[in-house]
Amino acid sequence: MHTAAGVEACLPIRSDMDLVWVRQHVRQAAARLGFGLVDQTKLVTAASELARNTLVHGGGGQLEVSLVTADGVSGLRLAFSDSGPGIPDLERALSDGYTSGDGLGMGLGGARRLVHDFEVESVPGSGTTVRVTSWVGRPPRPREEV
Amino acid sequence: MPEHEAGGTLGTSTLEVRDFLRRRREQIAQRWADEPLFRTVFTVSRDEAVEAGKAVVDALAQVADSQRVEDPDAAGFTGVREQLARMGAARSRAGLSATQMSSELAALWPPVENLLVADLDQAPPEELRECSTTLSVLMGTLRLVAMQTALSEGQALIDRQRLQLLEVATPVIKLWDGIVAVPLIGTLDSARSQVVMETLLNAVVDQHARFAILDITGVPTVDSLVAQHLMKTVAAARLMGAECVVSGIRPAIAQTIVHLGLDLGTVKTRASLADALGYCLHELGANIVNATPDGAGRR
């Protein structure tokens, strides 16, 4: 139903410094597309969580930023991929407070609440790809749905 | 052409190049001194530029002597590496990109080539061509060495600046007797937050602070890791008998924290630093009174 307008950028996620660059890039891309300040902040925060997951749990990977449109509305899609160990129990990983490291365990579930579309593809042993999309001007998802 | 013969010609041409470099050392250095690379680095005296140029020519002659014109690790370059690094650093401080620097280095070739052509105009064209090729290979290697050193110099600069940032960006400010504040700016990665926690806890001890304000106005993104660092700092300060207030929470950050599902319920928060200071003063029992023009207090 929506068409990708091509990959806009591909950023490596290999170190803490790359996380800074990911945040800045996503913020600029979102601002260019016309996201409001709150939506920009949400998307950047989601990107920060997911990029850190890619780095910490996936052992590094990359982010693909693409511009998408659907029904005349434009959006930003971020695809984080790594070739790490994968997520053995997705249901549990998405639940709040569960962590395999020493974090708060809010990253994955929290990121899902910050964006409009969220999908995870994970094959244990061969890597994880998380794709999120946010649309300009669309109200946030109601909480029950999450 | 059989291989041993090729090797042989290269051998003679490198030696010829070596002799040419030694013979024309002065002229080459003089011409280089007027090229942008030397002219802009050695601004104070032209003699200094000429001396630097001579050092580079000597290094090239030495490399040619060792027959290793294609090897950037040749021993001959060791002596000028530091000088090249200084020149590279000066150019990058002046805002030159790597591409610009590379073309400035390439500009050193034509003057040398002209001298070589003038020098060998009696020699057979074959010989001139071989010497010219050898010399251009040697200049290419010099360019490589200079770029290598410049880039590693850039990396060292970045590392130094990172360390500086860790130190600089975490001042602890005494706002009132018993109240200290830390304005946090930029990214709170693990190293930075460790420094913040340490400086804050030290300040709590030194200043006998009962209140510590962490102002996050300058933190662009508050994600779960940043929140975790904040909560740890607050908990540590509490153990030392100081109450922490987190201030500077902007509307967009507040909404994001809620959606992210972070529970900052255990942390005292205020929208602005002024609100936080007001709260702390109130808790300390201090009264803030607006003065009327004649100096008398009014509530």
C-alpha cells in the first residue's frame, strides 16, 4: 500500500559515536520531511533505542533510512539490521522491563510505542532487522492498540 | 621485455633520480617554497620553507638510494614523517579537506618535472621517460606518506578533543548555600554520565549540598539509557543525603518519556531551572521576596 521512494541513506552502527550520528541524521531527515518537534523527538528517541540495541545486542550493524509515501502522506522508514544472535523470544523482548543486558528493558517496547508502524524480523543465530515507520501529521496510535 | 632487464632499468633510473635530487636539492626546495603547501604552512620565513623542502628532497633521495620508490614504509621517509604531520595538521586546521590537501601535494610534482626535463635535455628520450616515471612514482609515494600521517594526526586530534569534552562539559555550579546545579549538555553516553556522577557527588560532599539540580535543557534526546543514568545519579546522591531535582524537561521530551514508558516517578522533576531553584529554596526554608522600589519587602 505504500511505496518506498528509495533508500535515502545508509549509516553504519559500529560505535557510540555512530549513535550520535544516527540521532542527528534522523532528526535532520525528520525535520526536512516536516515532522513537528514532538514527532521528531519521538522518532529520534526510538532510533536511539533501536540503534543501541543493534550495537549492544546485535554486535553492530547498519541503519537504512528511506522516504516513503502512502495516500499522499510522506513518512520516514528506518530499518536497523544486524547479524547478531537474534531474539529468541520476541514476545518477551517486547514486554516492558525484560532485559537481556543490564538496561531498563524499555528499549524495544518503548520504541514500538514511539512510532506508527513497527515490525521485527529475527532469526535466532543469524540476525535481527527492525523496521519502523512514522508518518507526518498522523496522530499517535491509541494506547490500547499497543 | 624480459623481467630482469626491466628490473635493471628501474635500478639505473632510480639511481639517476637520486643523483638528480641531490644535484638539484636547492632549486627544488626553492620552487616548493612558493607552492601553496609550503607557502601557507611556513608563513613566517621563506628560509624555513626552503629548509623544510630540502629535508623532504633529502628523504626522497634516500628512498631512491634504497631502491624502494614504491614503498611508503621505506626507511628514508622516517625523518620527514613528523614534519609532514605538522604540515598536514596546519593545513587541516586551516579547514582544508583531504582532497584539497592531496591536490596541494600533487602540485609539488610539476616544478620537479620541469627541472628534470631541463636537466636531461641532452639525454636520450628513453632515459628521460624512465627517470620521469620513476620520479613520479616516488612523488606519488610521498603523497601517500603525507596523507597517511595527516589522517592519523586527525584521528589523534579527535581522540584528544573527546577527552577534552568529557572534562569541559560538566561544571558544577553552586546556586545557593546547600544547592548545586549541573547543566548537562549534549550526549550522555556512558563515559560522560560517569564523569557527571562523579563530579556531582564530589560537589555534594565539598559544598555540603542538600540539593542537587540536574538540568537537561541541553540534552537533545532522552532515551532509556539516559534516563537510567539520571536515575542512578539521583539514587547515588540520595545515599549521600542530597535530594536531586531534574529540571529542563521540555514538552517534547516529556511526551516522549511518557510514550517510551519510562517511570520517573521516583525522581523530582521541574520544567525549568528557575522552578527547580525555587523548589529547593522553599525546602531549605528560604523566603524569596520581591523588593519594592523603596527597598521594603512585599509579599
